[in-house]
Amino acid sequence: MAYVALFGLILYVPYLMQIVLKKGAAVSGMVMLPMSLSMVLGGVIGGALVSKLQRYRLPGTVNFMVAITGMVILLVFGNQISMFMLIVGILLTGLGIGMNFPVINIAPQAVFPQSQLGIVVSTLEFFQIMGGVISTSIAGNLIHTSLSGVIIFCIAALILGLITMLMLNDKVIREGFAFQTRA
């Protein structure tokens, strides 16, 4: 669901900048830079937190809430958004999504034997890519009818991700990793 929102945002921001706000492609690209950097920073922070805390549900939940907050900023301000608020919105969204990458990629590996980790990782990647493909298709159709509809779609995806994070069982994940290190 994080990838669904990410790809929706990747379509939304350039469209908003170039078509709605009449800015050039260079400006549009520069506006996307803070999101990219915040995702990288978020990944580093998220990985460090998950490693240190050995908790997955709480960080994952908070991270999705940060991303949702960024999207809500974009929704509330809509087409009249200032450049400052646009940057704040995409920074928060990128940070929240980036902080979730470690949780999304590490937690599922705990419940499968080491002999199947290659399958697990490639399956995760497949579903992440499919989330992006499906999101691009849906958001691409929505963007011409309702710009706010794209953001609502992204928020809905993040809420589904949040619900999924709330169902994680930290104890099972920790026990899975402990079993793998003993084996």
C-alpha cells in the first residue's frame, strides 16, 4: 500500500506543478527532490529504529500516520497549495513511506525458513511493483477527472497499510528471527 501511495504521488505532483500551477518541468523535478531525499533518510531512520527496538507494529503504524498526515496536507490545500506547504506535505509523505520500507521488507522474512528467504524477498518485490503498476493505472485515470481524487486514493491506500501494520504481531516476528539465528 505504501507503493500504491508513492506512485500516486509521483503522478500527482508533476501534474499539479506543470498542468495546474503552470511551472516548468525543471521546477516540477526539483519539487520532487525533497520527497526522494526524505524517503532515503526515512529508510535509514526506520531501519535503525526497527533494529534497535525490535518492534515492528508501533513504528510501522506511526510511519503510516506520518505519511497520511503529509497526504492530508496536500488534500486540504488542494490546487491553492503554497510551495512551502507542498514541500511539507511531500516531505512528510516521503519520510513516512521511507521509514516503513525496513518494516515492510524485514518483518515478513521472520515467519519463513531461511531456505525460502529468496522466494519471500522476490515475492515482496513483486507485490511492491504490482502496487506501483496498479496505482499508476488508477491514479492516471483519476488525475484527469479529479486531482483531489488521486490524493484520496493515496490516503485510502495508506489507511489500508496502517490497518495491516496494526495486525502485525511483534512477538511472532521476534520469535521467528530468534529461531532462524538458532538454526
